[in-house]
Amino acid sequence: MDKEVVILDLDNTLVKGQSQKLFISYLFKRKLFPTWLYFKLLIWFVFYRLGIVKEPEQVMREAFRLFRGHNFSEIESVVDDFFNTVLKNTIFADTENLLEEHKLKRRVLVLATNVLEPIASRIAKFLKIPNILSTKLELIGGVYTGEVEGKIIYGQNKLEALKKFLEENELSHVQKWAYSDHISDISILELADFPSAVNPDPKLFQEARRRGWPILLFKKTI
């Protein structure tokens, strides 16, 4: 039997809310994030969800500079605590059911998200998703420089990273499932044989209805 692929977004798809917003709030409460930048990012997240702003790269790069000078193990420890105390509680109950169904059919699971790799990797480990395409932070000598390594995995960049992954793993022509909440992933949903809009934003909701795609509403968390 040929392999099949499941492409999964993270925020508002597998977890309730925006994981990086939750992470920033977590850091702010522990006095690890400056007040001015915290409120600037909160406003940006609201505008992003409303579709007023579409490109996250500039604001993400600004926020990531706070990682400068911190070593890998230090950030890993912070992210682990964040996951256990905050993010784990936002996982949708339907997420586990959805993933279990695909795992039983031995489909290749791929988490594709603009979320920082330390956060994406931690939740992927918990959900047993073996493949991750996420935004990487530059590490030199085990210390973060505060710069992004390569491109932020969002929009066209996410599509290109996914296509590269599929080609390198000889999965370009197999059947694909895709799940996302945001219109920025429309090209990935179009790539799939079985696309689903999960908790879609207004624009994706309209597109899903127009195209006859399933619309899944996940609400209850574990």
C-alpha cells in the first residue's frame, strides 16, 4: 500500500488559540518579556486574527531577538515548563481522535507551522507527530543569536517547505489530507486531496463553503 500524507497546521487547528501568543503571555507573567513589546504583539495578534495584517515576519523577527544570548538547554527548559503548565491544556480533544484515526492507517504525519521550532517540537513530541516544518532560530555554538535561520514558515514559504519535504521523501504524488484554520494556508489545502477547514477564520470559512470542503469545529480541550 502506498504511503499517504497528513498535513497539519497547529494554532486553532490542533490547539485552541495561538501558541506563540500564549508563550509571550507566559514569558510576560514571569517578567521575561518587556511590557512595551508585549502589548505591541497583543495588538498585532488581534489584527492578524481579524485579517487586517497578513504578514507576520517583521513582528516575529522583532520578538525573537529576545532569545539572543540564551543557550539551547535554557530555552528548552522554559518551553517544557510552558508546555506542561499552559499549552498542554489547550489541545483539542478532537485532535487526539483525529490523529489516532490517521495513525491507525499508517499515514505520514507532518506538522507545518510558523510557530517556533522549540514549541512546535515539544507539542509534536507529545502528539507523536514525527515530521515538523517550523520556523527555526539560529544557533551558534549552542547559543541563540536572536535571528531566524532561513525563512519563517508561513504562507508561500510554508508551501515551498512542504513541497520540498514531499519531494525529498518521495511523497509528492501520494494522497494527502490537510487541516488548517487560516486563509494563509489556502494553497496547502488546495494541494490536498482531502482538505478540511478547522475552526476557520471568516475568509477560509467562505472558501471552504464555496468549494464544499468539510468544516470542522473543535471546541473542547483535553
